Amino acid sequence: MKMMLKLILAGCLLCSLQAGAEIYKWRDEKGVMNYSDVPPQAGANSTQKIKAATVPNDIPLTRSDAYQREEGASNSKRSLDNREAVGNGQSAEAEALKAMQERLKAQNCAAARSNYRNYAVGGRMQNVNENGQKEYLTDDQIREGQARAQQEIDENCPVE
């Protein structure tokens, strides 16, 4: 009996050591949040303290969004290099305006896809009315929202 008690005590002690393991949280160079029990590689931008309660629009929503943006950025960089080689003569302001519009369109695309995913998952959805009370959406309202989100995707997202 005493031996069994010692084994149980040793098992509890080992479990408590495992429960005290540290978890590290950091953003990689693509802006994707990572969680690990291994600390990130040492570097200038390897860890960040995040004080903001909201996520800025330039940070991707998911890992796949981060990699899609990287591919899109390399494609736009190539097209920009081609334009410079041709000598199009566009002013820096026009290029900055176009880049801002492309970024806004990409943000709208990400938001529309997120909205569509939320409507497509199904289940009970709710909105908060002017009085601060929850109002649950009907099936028709959910279908309308999903159709609006699909329309926004068609308007803002490039065809894949």
C-alpha cells in the first residue's frame, strides 16, 4: 500500500512539472502569430509585446492569407519592376495611390472571406441592436448575409 502511495505521489509530481512548462508567443516575419514551447530564434524582431486590443488590418487573418499575400506581393513587385524597366513615367503619387487602393481591396477581400466563412459555418448568429441587446438572425437573414458576403468577394477578390 505504501509503495502504491509513493508511485501515485511521484506521478502527481511529474504531472505538476509538465504543467509548469512555458509557452512562447511571437509573430514571424510574415506577421503570423506562433505559439510554441520552444523559444523563438534569437533576432532583432523575433518577439513582440502586443499592447493593442485589436489587430491591425495589415496583419493576415490566417496562415494561408499570409502566404497568399507574400505571393501577391512578389507578383506585384515583378510587375512594378517591369513598369520601371519600360519607363512608363507614372508619378510616385499615382503609384502610391494605386498601391493604397490595392491594399484596401486586399483588406476588403479578407474581410469578405471572413464574413462568408462565418455565415457558411451555420449555427446561431447574433447582432447587437441599438439598445445593446442581442438579436439572433433568422435563416433568411443568414442567407442574405452569405449572399452579400459572396457579392463582396466577387467585387474585391481576384479570380483564382
